[in-house]
Amino acid sequence: MDTDTKYYLVERTLLPEVFRKVVKANAALHTGRVKTASEAAQSVGLSRSAYYKYKDGIRPFYEAAHNRTINFHLMLVDRPGVLSNILGLFARVGANVLTINQSIPIGGQAAVTIAARTAEMKCTVESLMERAQALDGVFRVVILASE
């Protein structure tokens, strides 16, 4: 096993409760629901010392993906304008599209891979994915890779 690995991707349900509470406390601070770290810790039933110990070490995957190059994989309806709407969304939120690869549509669906830099985005990667998924003609949006 590589002992130099700095980060791991772990499914939320496998995390100890303290880590899940830290994520909730950070979200409460970020949204303004609470004003101080003490209030955040108290609001989720966590001691201040535990919160301060882990607050900078755990964050949601999509937040960690900000300021990265991300490869998105999308399944789209084979219809004029669907890809254009996706690219328009990327432009509106400030995602810098680096490459676009589209397969030949089969069965009325086209697989599209978009590599985009997220440093200048005005929203989270999660929000971008939710907004893309809500567009007419989009079947699926997933992240293939992030660097």
C-alpha cells in the first residue's frame, strides 16, 4: 500500500459520525445558518475541540473538486441544441471548457465528455451537475476524473 497517499475517496456511510458532523457544521457556517465555529459545533452535537481538530481536513468531494480540471461524462438526447444548452450552462457559471468529445449517437443517445477547468466558476461543481441534469435532453451527468 502506498504510504504517501494524501487523499482517499470514502463513501459517506463508512465515515465515523464525528466526520459527518464536521461536514454538517462546516455547511452551517458556510450557509450563514450559524455565525461562529462554536455555534456550528453545538448545532450538530459536536465538541468544539473535535470540530477544530477536523474542520480543515474533511470536506465534500464536490467542494474539493473546485479549482480543478474535471472530466464530465454526459448522456444526451440526439436532438439539435441539447449540447449547445450544456455548453451555454458551462459558460454562464464560468467553467472553462478545454475539450469536448462526442460519440456518434446510437439509439437516440449521444455520449459526450467535457473537460473543464473550474477555478473561475460562480457555483459549486455539485450545483453545475444538478443544473446540467435538469436541462431538457440530459439523461445523466457524472464525473469521470478530476485532477
